[in-house]
Amino acid sequence: MTAPPASARGQAVWLLLATWIVAIASLIYELIAATMSSYLLGDSVRQFSFVIGVFLATMGVGAWLSRFVSDPVTGFVRVQVALGVNGGAMAPAIYMAFAYVGEVQVLLYLMLGTVGVLSGMEIPLIARVLKDIGASRFRFENVLSVDYLGALVASLAFPLLIVPHLGLMSASLVFGCLNLAVAGVSIALFRDQIPRHLMVVCAGAFALLMAGLVQSERLVSVADAALFQDDVILSETTPYQNIVVTRFRDRTRLFLDHSIQFDTADEYRYHEMLVHPAMAQAPRRADILILGGGDGMAVREVLKYDDVDSVTLVDLDPRVTELFRDHPDLRALNDFALSDPRVTILAQDAWAFARDSDAAFDVIIIDLPDPKNLSLSKLYSAEFYALLIERLSPHGMVVTQAGSPFFAGDAYWSVVATWEAARNPGKPAGTLTVLPYHAYVPSFGAWGFVIASPHVPARRPLQLPSGLRYLTGAVWDQAQVFPTDTARRDVAVNTLRSHALVRYYQDGWATWFD
């Protein structure tokens, strides 16, 4: 068999390289869509599942539609231009829609579906071009192998490199430019077959996306200004979440994935009620464990007790603790607590810490995000509580924030029921002593907490440290009384098998705010 000319061999090599590049770009668009839907719509498991399903289905549609493209070379270039424009604009368009309209679901799945259709056309078109130029030794399975290798590179690079260093907005624009660059090189190699107007369109689209990339930080700032009431002083996307800090006069607010975590106007109410009832009743409080709470506010309250020897703070996202330890404005909010020599900060998953640690703690404080998805729900499960109770010293106490008994009452009482179902390691046939209580935090509304302990705490007045702004003995007595509309109800225990808590949480909040 006669070998193809050098130009055809060069074209074939480029097409395989282009397959690798466009496979990376397509999967990055899918991951951007999944991440943004998780950030903006909640329930990461559901959103990732929907995005993957839609993307794969529309890729199948695209593969079928490719048969109707008469000129595979021109068709491939057109697909790259369309992918560059649509994929490059995906994150900016969705984020702007969320900021200005508040509704993104239709736009997100429309753009995702378009990316899926165009991505599905790529491999069949490349295979046809390879066949037309006589590249017989470049078999179809070689094309698929390179495509799958590109998908592996994208899946590894997205959390490790792309999100930390580019963010979603810039990543979308960068990979849009990459698709257009593939189109440009293909035009140069197949210039005799490409219409001149397509070259002009490709160049114009590339210039437009590059301009957007240069202004990406400004685009983020404009969207944030429309989305948040106050001035945005910090906005970052980490591999774990989106972090935004806003300020209005002397008020600072922290938002994680667009959900408020604290407002300095009233955060003391939340953190005093979370920390002090358990700390004041604990027979011993030398060694303290805090899960979550990377802003350091709970640590600040714990350090008000002189007999605390050590505090271990376990938070998944190291960037949050870095900001609240090192940022000159933010570290002052927790009274520089994260720089205290008694504090050890671990960037670790709470489940892994509870499973692998052999340390014992006198008080465990759980300041984790609400159980709005399965990955968070597992940290409110009977299985997790069984691990965690083993980390308590014999007379230790654990306290958790548990959401709103008013807005999501079923979810709150499910947390209580789950603690009540936990085994008491000090009394193998017995259960824990569980105490539900609540407070009013203006930023959140009515908010609930739960204390659990292997022993029965002594009934005595709280010995509180000085300087508290909200909690008193009288407030504590009232906090243990639930009005009729937030009273106990019959709900299921949350387990890894049932994840009843996620359903309770979503249904409760949807009743009020959807």
C-alpha cells in the first residue's frame, strides 16, 4: 500500500492531537456546568447526575447528526468555532443570569445540551477526515483511545489545577479560546477546503473571548455586585466551594456557595449558643475538637475558657482557615484565635478524621454546613455519630448546629432522633443523653442545636465566661423550651442508607423559599 504524502501524515497527526485537546475541553465544560449547578442550585449529587445524563444523551444526538454533514473538514471547523463560543460563554452567561435574573436552570441545560451535541459530532467527523486523507494506519479505535485519554487528563486537572488557579469564569473562557485555536490550526492545515468567511468568524470569536478573558475579574466583580447587597471585598473559588466576603460599613458577611455563614451584626448569638452551653456544662474541657468552623469564630468562644489546653480545628477547605488566620481584616473578626499556639488546624474531611484519629476530646463542637446534599448528610448520619462518639472522653459532650426547627422542622428533629439512636459507649445497652435547644439569630431566623453526652449533665446554673453579648442563664432556660409550631415531631433517623435528612431539609426550605 502506498504511504500517504507528508502533508496527509501531518494532518493525521494533528487530528489525533486535536482529538485529545477537544476531549479535554468538552469534559471541562461538563465539569464547569456540574460545578456551577451544584453551587447555584444545591444538592451536588443530583445536579452532577443530571448534568452527566444530559451531556451524554446530547453527545449521542450529536454523533447521530454528524452523518448529515457533507464536508467533514469544514464541519469539524464549524463545530470547533461553535463550541468555543458556546463553551467559552457558558460560565459568564450562567453567572450573570443568576446575578441579574435569579433563574439559571433553563439557560444552564440549554448551553450544556448545545455543548453535548457539538462534542458528540467531533469524533465521527475526525474519523471521516482521517479516512478521506488516506490515513489508513490511524484506526478509529486510536481516535477513541486518544479521546478517553483526554477525558482522564481533564478529570484530574479540573480539581487540582484549573479551579484553584483559574476559577470557573476564566476556565470557561480559556477552553473556549482553546477550541477556537484548534479551529485556527485546522484552517491552516486544510486551508484549500475551508471557506474564507469561516476564517474571519473564527478570528472574530477568538478576539471576543480573549477580551472576555482579560476582563474576567471585572465580570466576576460586576456579577457579584449585582448578586450581593454589600461591597464584595473577596471572591474566590476553591476545589471545594465558592467563597465570598462582603462588607457594608462595619458589617462583614461570609458566603459559601452563595449561602450566608455569618453576619458580624449577629454572629455572636449563633456562636455563643453553639459553644457555651456544652463548654459550661462539661466536667472537663482541656482538649476540644471543632469540626467545620474554619472562620475561627467558634474557636474564639472556646478560648474564653482558661482551662482549655488544646483546640483541634478540622475543616475540609484550607483556604477558609488561611483567610481567617492570615487576612488582616478577617483575622480580627475571630480575635486572632486561629493564630493561638493552642490551636491546631487540620485540612481534612471530618469523616476521615473521626474514623482515623485515636484522640479523645472533652468537648466536640460540630459547626458544619447544613445537610443540603448527600455528602453533607453523611456527616449528620447515625454512622458518623457512632464514629464521633468514640472520640469523646468518658465524661465528654458533643454539640452540633442542626438547622432551623421553624423553616425545616423535620430536618432538625431528625438530627435529634439520630443522636438519640446512637449507642452509648459507656452503657452498651443504653443511649446517649440528648438535649435539643434553639435561639433566634436574625440572619438565619430560629436556629436549633443539639447536645449529646454519654452521661447525664449536672443540673446547675451555667458558669459562663465574662464578656458574652447574648447568652445568659435566663436565655439558656428559655432556649430549651420549644413553642408549639416548632415542637417535636415523629421523623426518621438519618442513615447512610436512607439519607432522610436531605429530603426533610430540601422540602422544608422549599416550602418557604421556592
